[in-house]
Amino acid sequence: MLERLKRLWTTLWPDPGKTSLGWWLVAVHVAIVLLVGGGISYSAIGMLRDLADDQGKARVQLAGAMAREDLRRMVEDAGTAARVLADQPTLQRLLAQGRTDAIPPILRRACETGGMDACAVFSGTQLTTQNGPPLDWQGIANDSAEQGATFMALPSNIRLPILGASASLGDTEGSKVFVARLLNDKLARSLTQQVGLEVKLVDYRSFTNDPVNAFTPLYSAALADGRSAVQRINSQGVYASCVPVFASTGEAIALIELTPQSTYTPYLRANVYAAAGMYDKALEYYNAALTNDFRNFCRRNSAAFM
């Protein structure tokens, strides 16, 4: 085998005595084109890959900040909805008359108008009436007492975080209204439409109890940072960011996960296309230089001959 390779090399390698200067000039230029073009392509692919990587991470990180700001506004909206509900004279009158059976329709309309999922009325420490999905209202009232007029909580009877608010009910001593919004798939879809990336709301209890997955290191990094974290999840083929959500007491409530709705493969493909384009430009430049040198060589030979 080695002998065959040697014979092949001997056959292909040009004989210096029979090879003209023009042939060597062409060969040198071709070698330069290949070396320079290959170097440019390698360098360009690396730089463009880094650029695409930074752009992909910046995109999901910005979307995470937007989603967290949207949640903050929702908490403020919950406070407004609670105050509007507490100021309703009809609700105050029915509560004063003890007609609690007539209150749920008022709560239902208030929830729908304010964009809330559940509402409740407390007289002192006792739950008077409620509307919407059954929640651990007693635990929610305790969380509200710790956090203030607006709150975020993890009800014990469902595996969904909530945000909400409370307000004193008019002049009725010790009475309060509570409104709550679930951080569920419906809210995640709404955030997806607003920020332009796929949003997933993860219950903090799910993070601590569920098995480890590809996004667990990202969640851990976000909780350790306290603000956000962004990574490229190679096993999923996506860039992802995570923004932790904390209550005012510092308790972790949820994690906002954001991923593009497509993989980052187009970014890499674009890198290759761009590098190929740069290689073509280099090849075009050196072809022009080769042609020019060959013409000059012919002119010098013609002048020497004359």
C-alpha cells in the first residue's frame, strides 16, 4: 500500500524540468487561495456562531424581563380589581344584611371584569363566600397578612402559584375581599402572545419535587442569581432563559421559562452560508489577482522576446 502511494505521488508530482514558470505561478496562487479562503471561512464561522449565540441568548433574556414586568403589572391590576370590588355598595349591603347567598354572582362579575380567576369575601378570619376554583383561602389570607395588599402565594390544595390582592370592605369592620389569578397555562399563553416567545410558568414546588430534566440547571442558576439566567440547551436545540418570581417576603413562588418556538439550527445554517459567501468573495479577489499577474508575466516575456 505504501509503495502504491509513493508511485501515485511520483506520478502526480510535476517534473521541475518539464514544468514552466507559468504553471508554478498558477499552482502557488491556487494554494494561496485555498489557504486564505479556508482560514477566512474557519474564522468567519467561529465569529458568526458566537454572534448568533449572543443574539439568541439576548433575545430570550429580554423576553424574560418583559414577562416579569407583565406579571408585575398584573399584580397591580389585581390590587385595582380588589379595591373596585370592595367599593361596591351592593356587596356591602348584602354582607350587612347577611344575604351571603346573593354575593357569588357579584363576585363572578367582578372576577370576569377584572380578569381574575377567583374572588372571596372574609368577615374577620372567617370565609363568608367565594367564587371560582376552590382555593385554600385561609392560607391565602395568612400570606396576604404577611405581604400586604398585594401578594403571591402557593395554595396548598392546588399545584399552581397565584397572584392576587385584598382590600377592606367599605366600613364593615374586619371584612375583606380577596381576588386571585392563577399562574396557569392560560396565563402562559397570554404571555407568549405578548413577548413573542413560548412561555412556561413552573410552580416552585414542581421544581423542587419533580425529576431532574434538561432545564433543571437553568432553573438552579436563575434562583442562585435571583434575577435571571440564560443558557443554550443543546439537548433540546433551543436557547432558554429563566426568571424567578419571588413574593415580597423573599419566598420563591414560580419560575418563568422562555424558549423560542423553533430551534437555533437556522442560526448555524446562516453562519455557514455567510462563511461560504465570504469564501466566494476571497476566491473572486484572488482569481482577479491571478489573472492580473499572469497578464503581466506574458507582457514581460513578450517584451524580453522582442
